[in-house]
Amino acid sequence: MISVLMSVKDDSQNLPRAIDSIISQTYTDFEFLINDDGSADKSLEIIYSYADKDERIKIYKNDLNIGLTKSLNKLISFSSGDYIARQDSDDYSEENRFEIQLKVLREGGFDACTSRARIIGSNRKIPNLSFYIPNKLAIKYKNPFIHGSLLINKKTLSVLENYNEKFYYAQDYKLFTDLIDNGYKVKNLNMPLYNLNILNNISTKHLKEQEYYAECVRRKIKL
């Protein structure tokens, strides 16, 4: 079984599209853990409306905002699946994403699998040029993986002690770097199975903070 993790903060505008893309997956053996991280809008109300219709959705709530890193670790602690999948509330997945990624993990002997993404509102795919550079080289300079498209073996994630909570931002860059540095096999699929929002997201709203933590990853700085 796959445990899908999503943490939401004030994203009622995009949330229905994200949830629909998960509950409509062609691969159906999953639980969908959604955490509301102190939203002040109607995000939690929307989550409950979906949970009433789909028993695979499990709701968690933070009274105060604790950030994405701690929220993801919280959801991992409640997860029951053999694999952990990510989904961001302002993005959406293609309906065959899990089916394809799970097949890659099982048949290819990979520990984790991501895919390229289409930028919402355009036909542009990312990563662009960095996709064609070997992961071990590319990751020294930037994160060549799309976090929201991640499917990872839960045992692998456990060995790495899940997300490093000292990285309030760039927690995905830290995780992928640790995976590569420890010799785990990560497959980045060329086909775009994920659709990425780049407007007013965490990365753009907190660009300076993201870059600080990313630089810590690149320089191997222990926080």
C-alpha cells in the first residue's frame, strides 16, 4: 500500500484539484493522509467534505503552523503503507502516476522514483537541462528532483530518519542529497507525471530562506 502525504496551509483555491488528482488514480491501494497546518481559510472544510466521500482520506490538524518538514514527519509517523508518496496542495498528479512509479520501483530495484513535471499553464517541462545530467553531479549544484512527484520505499526513508527537521526549507533537497550520498537508487522519469504550480508557492514566497537552506545542503553544513 502507498501512503500519500499532503500538508495544506491556506490553499482552498487549489486544494480540490490536488485531492481529485489523487483519489482518481488508476492505482487504488493507498491511504491519503492530509494535514491542515493551521489554515485560516476553508482548506480544512474542503478536506472534510472529501473525507466524507472517500474513506481512504485521513485528516490531521495542527492548531498552529509548524511548517512542511515537521508536518510531513508527523504524517509519516501515522502512515501504514510500504511506500510513501508526496503531493503538494497547489499541484496535481496525472491519473496513472502511482501505477507507473510503483512498477518502476518494483521492477527496476529502485529505492525512490520521481518524474519531470509540466508547469501549470504552459507546456514547459522541468527539470530542463539538469534532467540530462547524472544525478550525482547535478545534485551538487541544485535539486534535480520534483519533491511533489516523489514515491519512496518507506524502509529507505526510515533508515535516513525521515526528513531532517533542522531544514525548515529545502527539506527535499536535503533528503535527495542524503539518498544519493548514501548510495540509494533514485529513478527520475522523463515522462511528466506531475503538474507544478510556480506562482505564489512556498519557494517563491520564501526565496531567501529557501536559498539559505539549499546552500547549507550544498556545503554539507550541519545545522
